[in-house]
Amino acid sequence: MRYLLYRLRRLAIVLGVVTFITFLLVNVLPGDVAYEMAGMDSTEEEVQEIREELGLNRPVLIRYVEWVGGVFTGDWGTSYINKENVWDAVTDRFPVSFELMLLAQILALSMAIPAGMASAFRPNGRADRIIGALAFASVSMPSFMTAILLIFVFALGLGWLPATGYEPLSTGLWANLKPMILPALSLALVEWTILMRTLRVEMISVLQENYIALARAKGMSNLRILWVHALRPSSFSMITLLGLQVARLLGGTIIIEQIFGIPGIGRLLIHAVYTRDFIVIQGCVTFFALAFVTANFLVDVAYAWLDPRVRTGGSHG
Amino acid sequence: MADVTSSRQGTQTEDKPQIDMNMVAIAMHRRSRRLGLYFWIPMIWLVIVAVACIFAPFWGLPPADEIDWVYIQSPPVEGHPLGTDNLGRDLLSRIVWGGRVSLTVGFAAPFIGVGLGLILGLIAGYYRGWADEVIGILIDAWLAIPGLVVLLLFSVVFGGSLFMVCVSLGLLFIPTAARITRAATLNYAGREFVLAAKAMGASDFRIMRKEIFPNIIWPLIAFILIDIPIAIVIEGALSFLGLSVKAPTPSWGGIIAEGREVLSTYPHIAMYPTLVMFVTVLSFNLVGDAIRRRLADVREGAI
């Protein structure tokens, strides 16, 4: 418990630092949003007027404090460009990104767990070497390349799946999932290697344990040993990684959503970057940091739940 | 044990030709550690790419932004070995010039990141106390923002010059480099030779530079080797989004992004740069892996 409280305090400080740095970065920019809004042929007075209106001519620190106050009361500001409420914009689009990330993580795990087991079962065996080579190749393949190849093969070549687009869940589950498969797969094909390698290393050492030898002596089948007895104790590092990967996945969704035309939070951010809609950028980054920090906190909790030693042994680290 | 007895037998009965198993084992070990094809083939490819990129202005390529109005979106033809892109620019030349950007970023960014991370990690690990705490919080904050988001922010704030791309990409490598350095520094800061240097009145800076730095350099070199392909990949993603170096300058990600728009009709425009980038990144990974294993051997004194 004390450990979790310590983590919580630390996370709060981290969030404060993240938002402040972003705010500073976004607000010291040359050529602010007032120019963009005023249009190409506007006078200096008009620009000043817009600045006045948005409150952009006050010191950065005061604006930051105001903004933080707003965040706690649910007012994340309104977009400069289309006057959309930032909180609404973010929460509208986040479920879409979340679905994509969840699907990607499920696909990655369903590739990583069997592959990791097969490699760990006979280290340096034939299966291990083939899987290792595949992992090496796919780690050298960034997600945007995988995406392009997948589109080329499955959408343009075979025509099985749509290349772009998004359908809301209300149109039916399959209609919703169909355009999500390729984007999720392009993310998963990068993520699975790391999960697989961690699982492999940990499982190799778990398979040396006495209780595995006992299970084997009892005549238990290899599959049952691997899935029932070895998987849970070998998955701790992998679970930790799942939390850390949230940041990578969030980064990955930005580019994948752009390629596949999925209206998620990544597209919102990219659009805000192109239009220099700073309040939206600020909102997105804050939300990303919040999501990352929450995910890692949950991982800490899951760790305590998975490993009895952490629960009873008190604090670690 | 077996080795000891066998060598003793060898000295006692010298007329009998005996195979010294110890020497055989050493020879086998050396053989297994020799850099194999998985090192040399990627290395040759990397050398070809590097030479092609460095000498790009000298080997008679058409300029990367010259439009050939006769061949637009053409598959490979005479004069354009890889064909031309959407606007009729020579694809081979664009890939080579784009490679200059990718390789520059790939080498510069990790060095910048590891250099800065080294300083932070040394300070945190050597002085401990509040400096450690502050640096720890900064690093956690840095890690809480997805890397691509940091780069997006930087590209908006500082614009798209090659230098700024290198620096902002380098910043991404600081947290991990700082953590590695800090852990290694903690390991060495309490050792006897550091205490001895302190007792002799060496300054903190001198201790860090002469006593600690040489000991912690190896993990950092290994880390740089891992980072080179990562930097190339991230630069590719960034230029794919059009947020790396500014438009007329070609870069691999940018060419792929342009090719994506005509993927159904002219797939070669996206496929050639994808292939080149994939093979290059794979080669860096393979070479880095081989060197890293080698370094581990050197450190363990096995060589």
C-alpha cells in the first residue's frame, strides 16, 4: 500500500512537469495561432485584437495556472480553429484509438505467447531459430511500412479488407472490426517481438524449476505444462512491458490512424499540429500522459495481484 | 578437472602424441566467435549504402528534384534504373539523397542523446540526493509523453531543419541512456579505486572523467548500436508524416508517403524505398547484434 501511495505521488509530480513543459513549448512558438486565425492579409491590429480576445497576450505562467484550474473543473479549453470543446473532442475520439490499441495488443499477445513458448521449450532449437529470425525481421520493419505492405497485399491485391475508413460500433460488430484489422495488425507486428523475447527469456528460467520437473515426472503433457504451469510465473516482465508499451502504442496509433483514415485521437493531434491549434495539442498531450501514467499504475497493481510475493513482502524498489 | 588431468598426462608421457583437449576447446570457442555471414553480408550492404550516399553528388545521378517530363510515374526505364516518382523525379537519385538524411540522423541522434544522457546519469548517480530525485522526475516525465508526440511538438516549435531533427530525435534517447549511466555509476561510485582517488584529493570532475567514465562506456556503446536503426526508423515515421526535413529535400519516409498515394497504380514508387529502408535497418540490427555480442566477450575478458 505504501508503495502504491509513493507511486501515486510521484505520478502526480510527473504529470505536473509534463503539462508544464508542453505548455511552455507550445507557447513560446514563433508565429502563434492569432496569425493563422486572422488570415493572410490582416493588419497587425487585427492580430492583436484576436490575441486580446483569446487572452494570448498575458504571461505564460498565469495562463498555465488558469489552464490547470480548468483541467480540474473539466474545462480543457476550446479549440481555436473550430471552437470545439477540447475535452469533448478528446473523449469523443479516444474510444476509437482505444479500440485500435486494444485490438493491436490482443493480436500481439496472441502471436507472442505461443511463439515465446515454442522458443523457450527448446532454446536454440529449430523453432526457436525460425521465430528468432522472424522477430528480427519484423523489428526492422516500422509500423508505417508494415501498414503499406498490408494495404498493398490485403486491400489492393486480394481485396479482402478495406484499405481505409472507419465504421462506428452501431453498424454492427463485424462492420466495425473489418476496417480495424489491418491497422491493428500493423501495430501488432511491431509490438509482438518485444513481448515474445521477454516471455522467452523468463520462461526458459521457469522451465528449469523443480515443480516443472515434477509435473513432467507425473506424465503431464508438454502443452499443459507450458500453458497451465509455466505461463503465469513467466509473465511478470511481459506484464510490465505491456504498461510501458502503452506509450509506444499511443505513438504508433498516431501514424497508423493517419494512414488508415481512422478518426482517433492521433488524427486529432496531427490535425492540431498542422493547424497549430495549440490548446488542442496541449489537451492531447495531457491526455496521452494521463493514459500512460494510468496504464503503468494499473500494471503496478496487476503485479501485486499476480505475484503473491509482492503483496506480502511489502514494498520493493 | 578433466582438463587438468589431461594436460598433466601430456607432460608425463611426452613420446605419446596427445591431443590437448584444452587447446581444442579454445580453438572451437574462437571459431564459434568469429564474425559470420550474418555480420559480413549486412556490413557489405551498409558500406554500399554509405558510400553511395556520401558520394551522391559525384557519381552522375540526376539531381533529386529535377523533373523529367518524358517519364512521369514511370517504371524502370533507360536512364532511370528504378523509374520515376509522381512528379517525374528520378527514384534512385531520390532514394540516395534521402539516404543522406536518414544516415545523418541515424548516426547523429544517438550520439547527441547518449552524450546528454551520460552527463545527466553521471550527475544523478554520483551526487545522489536531490539532484538524483530531480533528474529522476524529469526522466519519468519525458517517458510519459510518447516519443512521436515529443517530435511532433519539436517539429512545430523549431521547424524542419536537419540539425533540429537530429537534436529532437536525440532527446528521445536521453531517458534510457541516463538510466543506464546512473545504474552503472552507482555500481562504481562506491568502489575502492574511486575512494582512493577521492583520498588523493581528485576533484569530482576528474573522478567522473578518469575513474568512472572508462568503466561505464561499454554499455553505452552497446546502447548506441541499438539506437542507430531506431533513429532511422523514427526519422522515417516523422518524414512519412511530412514533419521531418522540409519538402523538396527527399527522405525515405517522405518518398514512401508520396508513393502511398499512388500505391494501387504505381506500387514501385513506395516499394523501392520501403525495400531499401527495410534492408538497411535490418542490416544495422544484425551488425549491431554481432558487435554487441563481441563487446560482451571483450568485457568478460574472454578474448
